[in-house]
Amino acid sequence: MISAWDCFRFATLELVRSSPIKQRLVCAYRRHLAALPPEQVPDDVRGSYIQVKQALCGVQPLRGEDAVAASVRKMSNQDADDCAALIVEIFGMMSRRLTEAARTHSVVQLQPLERNASEYEISALLAGGS
């Protein structure tokens, strides 16, 4: 099973292609986000993800199209840009969250280096300079 982070990662990669923004947005959603239930998205970004889903599925489709195609067709280019930016922002927030969690779990315990006092003594030959 693919993680929510991976879904957003692949969607973000889809959004940086060179095709028109509306086409990239439809592909990113259909291929990587449509099957992702909101319950699998972390709590701190779930509201934003629901906002993306509503923006991309909120328009009643015409015959022969689905809600995603209808919703994106009705969007201005600025709306499409904003929706794509929100997807990338969610991915960024999820990535920061994972990085912070990894840092807190990778604690390195430093041990004092124990040495004998004799290891710190300078030999008579070195001290004399000869």
C-alpha cells in the first residue's frame, strides 16, 4: 500500500511537468490523489487535502466527463495554479513533519572517553627536545 506521503510526492512530480497547468492538475489528482482517503492523511494537513478534493470534484460533470474534468474546466488558470500550489504545500508540510519525526528518533548518545592518566604524560625524550 502506498503512503499518503508518496501519493503527494508523485502528485508534486506530476505538477512540475511542462504540459499546461490544468492538464497537470487533472493528471496529478487522477493518478495519485483520487484514491487517497482523507483519513490516511495526517491531521495537520487533512483540512487542506479536503479543500483540494472539493476544488477538484465540486462541479457537476457534463455528459462524457467526470467531476475532475468538469471542475478543472471551470477553473481559471489562477485557480488551477492555486490548487496545484496547495498540493505542493501539503507535500512540503508532510515532508517537514517526517523529517522532524526522524530527527527526534535518531538520538545519538555520546559516551565519555575514558583514558588512563599515563596516556597524557609526555615522555622524557619529547619533553627534552633532543
